[in-house]
Amino acid sequence: MPRQIVTTRYVTPLREGGSMPAVVEGDDLGLYVLKFRGAGQGPKALVAELVAGRIGQALGLPVPELVFADLDPELARTEPDSEIQHLIRESAGLNLALDYLPGAANFDPVAGLPDAALASRIVWFDSFVSNVDRTTRNPNLMVWHRALWLIDHGAALYFHHGWDTQAPDPSSAFPMVREHVLLPAASQIAQADAELAPKLDRALFDRVLAEVPDEWLGDAPAAVRARYVDYLTERLDRRAAFVEEARRAHG
């Protein structure tokens, strides 16, 4: 279960994305990148961030620590920007934050790609969680102490924004892998599949979804959790389509 902090200070907004995350300070004196529950995509973006991030960590991928962050709406009083004031008030209560990586630089593929093994593992992972936001336009990768770190998975599991009207197909391929920033280096997809798939199972998905707060899941949290677990389990079992799609895209 992620640690929980209390947000004590709003430091600065990060305006690169549409969800307006911010650097905040916690009661442990640490700095974090806070993802607001009251932002445009609502709590589903936090669910995707937590679920995908925890799966990434279980796979041994470099994902920063995830923490629950309790946000006091009174912090809005000291902010001159009305948009930020509104966001803080709308996000009162439990939010999600990632450990801030001080001095980290945005990943630039022009400066060089990671080795084939790491690139292939990241491409496999993003295909599994349907992460559409790891492109050359927006890599969502940071370089910190000369190592690559994966950030911002709020756009993963994108199907859940419409699954009340259209059931997702767990066996579907992931054609958007063709836009993946690391695809040119991902020459070991089959090896990544053989390495990563055994690290995932239904029990792990159950544990991850048990961490998601009820208030992020709507009126029937137990049923929604079960739906995510069923989907992820079936997608793992029927992963051949997205694995082959990634292999073809690289070729």
C-alpha cells in the first residue's frame, strides 16, 4: 500500500499537461508531483496512474514512488491564480502524487535511446496497460542521475472513460504502439514478453486494485475493482495480439 502524506505547501504548477499537476511539499518535508482528483479527466486519471504505476513497479521498471496525498482546500487561500484555487478546492481530500526527481531532465530521443532490453520492456508494459502517452511529442520519460524514469500514466487504461457504453476487448492489439518513442530500439519484444508476463497474475491485480480508494471508483467500488481485475487478467492471458503488434511495428 502506498504511503500517505499530508500536503502542506503548494510550490509551483507544472503546466506542460492539461491536468495541471503541481510540485507540492508534504508533511514529511519531501517534494512530490501532485495529480489532482479535480482535474479535467477526474478520478479515472488517478486510477490509471496508480494501477499502471504499481504494475510498472511490480515489473521492475523505474517508476517513482507513488503516495496518497491528502489535500486541504485551505491551501487555495494563498494562491493568486483563480484556476489553481479552483483546482485545489475541487480536489480536497485524497489525491495521488509521485516522488519529485530534483534536477531531472526531459528525455530527448535525439540524445540517444536506451538499450534494446529496457526499451522492449517499456514498450511491452505500455502496450499491456494501453498507455497512449509515450510518444515523441510527449515521451513522459525523465532522465535522473543518468537513468531513465517513467512518469505520468494518467492516460493509460483509456478504455475506462467509455466502458459504460462499450465494453473493452482485452484481446485487442495496441496499434498506437507505432507512435511509441522507444519503438525504434525495442528489438527484443519477444524476450520482454517471456520475462515480464510471468511477473503478473490475478493475485497481483487484486492487490493493486485493493489499493485504489473507494471514492475514486464511484458508487459500486467493489464491482468496479472486479471489472478492472477481470480485464487485466484476461489481457495478460490473451496478450498475443499486442505482442505481435509491437513486433510488427518495430519491424
